[in-house]
Amino acid sequence: MNVKPVIAKIRQSRLVKTIWPFIRKIKEYNDRRKSVLRNHILIKYLFKDLFLYFLVSFFFFFMIFFVNQILLDVEKLLAKSAPFVDVMHIMIYSLPFIIAQSAPFATLVGFLMSLGGMMSSNEILIFRAAGLSFFKIFVPVALLGIIISIGSFFVNDYLLPLGTIKYNQLMRKIVNSTPSIELESNSVKHLDSANIVFGNVEGNTVSDIVIIDPKEGEDRLIVAGESVLIGAKEEGVLMQFDMNDATVLTIKSNNRNNYDILRSARTVMNVFDSTFLGSNSQNPREMTTYDLTKRLNEMKSEHSENPSTIRKINLWGMEWHKKFAIPFGSIFFALLAFSMAFLFGKNNGQMIGLFLGLVICVLYWAVQIVGQLLVTKVGLNAFWCIWTPNFLIGGFGLIFLTRLIKK
């Protein structure tokens, strides 16, 4: 039986003509719903994969910074017989700094490995065949980068100042109880404007000490024989040097022929805790963004032309910019990872992503350190020195993204 004439008559009927537009709309709605559901599943899969690789990379960088912290601080403290419980607390108070530093690097390496792996296995081709444009693929990448930046900013702005305050308080306590922690045999210690040269250190005894202390108007040189290091006996004093056979030479800066020589069998020199551990007053690393902004505005409102005040404003401004530049570097890294993975991840995308990510992290870290040195040592503008690494990453990300779109 030929059903085509029957179907044609049904389509020509008044009832079918009336309801056919509604049937078409229902069909179009179902097609759109299936497409949205399919896209939602793909985006969810992409988001999960990015987050998984971010976590793996985060723990990798966390362990690197954590071990480095142990080698620098914990080993020295334990070697000097510092209390074990206090050393463990020192490690805990160092965690916010480690977390804040690890997150941006983990974003770059994790995203490069995730997207590079998808590119090599042609999963990105499936995304494109399903109707997802590069922009739609970039949305979860950028969104996760923003989420990581916000979380890192919270750690950098709240937990890091809190950890720094606790860290400094505990270090003062440890040094007060075990002052020899800060001393090493045959070493030079810089204290404010002075430099101290230590001889052989055994416990709390130093074989000989040379102190070079240039001050405004005069230079002072102190040479002493065997000295004993004593814990603090007064508030604000970190330690005392009980020096034997001390000689003090004071020379006038404007007249080198005018000098004084003092000799004593026994001399006591106080070393204030601010000399080793910084001032007791709150420093910018112990402040939140709100408090630091308020303090900077107060310093700027004084309109002081004093070079030391201007330098202090620039140094504090560096800490203010670091509170934003470091955590929000994840956004710039997400942009760079997205474009680089698609351009260079066609073959062995995960390995290439890991290699390129580590190289870029090292370069970024080096530029960041150089920028901070230019602020502290040379006095260059804090904004450009701190944000330049992010601007470079973002610039290369845009260049690679332009090439990707053209392809």
C-alpha cells in the first residue's frame, strides 16, 4: 500500500495545518535543549579537567616552596636547638605565603597540561564539532582563573598578614630564648647601618667581633676579643654582647685626623629586636589591603619632600601592589595557557605544556625578584616593577590568541 498520498492528504488537512507550527516549535525547542545539555556536559567536563590538573600542579609547587622553607628556616632553627613545638608553629605560619606563591604557577602549568592533553587527544576537535567556539571554550578557563585569583587574594590579603604577625612574634620569642640562632661562625651580619664580623661561634661564645658602624658625622670601629651572647634582659632588647678587651675607634667624617680611642676590659652592647626582626611597629606585610591603603594615604597627605619618606612610600606601595599582582596573576596565566596549549599542544601536549610551564614560571619568578630589587635598591616606581611580569604574560597571551584566531 502506497502511504505517500495518505500522508500528503493528512498534511493538507486543516487540523494539521493549524497545529504544525506548534509541532515545529516543540521540535526546535527540543533540539535547542539537547544542544544546550550537550554543551553543558562538555563545559562541565572541561572545568573538571582543568581543576584536577590545577590541584596536581598546586601540590607540586606547594611541596617545592614548602621544602625550600624547611631548608632555609626549620633546619637552621633545629640545628640551634630551638624548641621543636615552636619550629612546627613557624612552619604553619609560613603556609599562607607558600599558598599565595603556588597558586598562580599552578594555574599556568595545570591549564597547559589539561588543554594540551585535550589538544593531543583531539578532544578539542570534538568540542569544536559540537558547536563550541573558541570563546565558549575560553569561558570556563577564564572563570576558573578568576576563582583561583579570588581565593589566592583572600589568602594573600588576610591569612598572610595574620601568619606574618604570628611568625614575627614567635621568632622574637625563639631568639630571646636561644640568641645564638642568629649567629654563624666566620660570617658578616648587617644590622641597620652597621656590619658585624663574627669569628668562631661555639654555643653562646664568639671568639672575636669586629663592628663597623658608619654614622652621620662620624665612623665608629669596635674590636673585641672573646664575647658571650646573653639573652634579653630588658624590653625591646633582643640580645646582649658581653665583650672582653674591647677597643672603640671613633673618627670624625669631616676631619679624619680627629679621632678618639677608648679601651675597656669589659663592654656590654645591646642589640635591639628591631635590628634583626624589623620594627615592633606594624609593617606593610602585616597589614590587609584596607589598612595598608589607609596608611599610604596618610603618608601621601603629609606632602613630605624628605627622600627617606618618599622611599618609604614607594616601598610600602610595592607591598600594596604585590597584594594584587601575585594572586591575580592567575588570570594572566590562564589567558597565556589557553592560547599556548592550542598553538603548541598538537603533539605530546601534556609534556610540552609541563616543560613550557616550568620554564615560564622560572622566568616569571626571576623578573618578579628583579622588579622587587629595583624598587628596594634603586628606587624605581613600584607599580611598573611589580606589574611588569603580569603585563608581559598578558601581552604574550594576547599575541598567541591573535595567532590562534587567525588560524
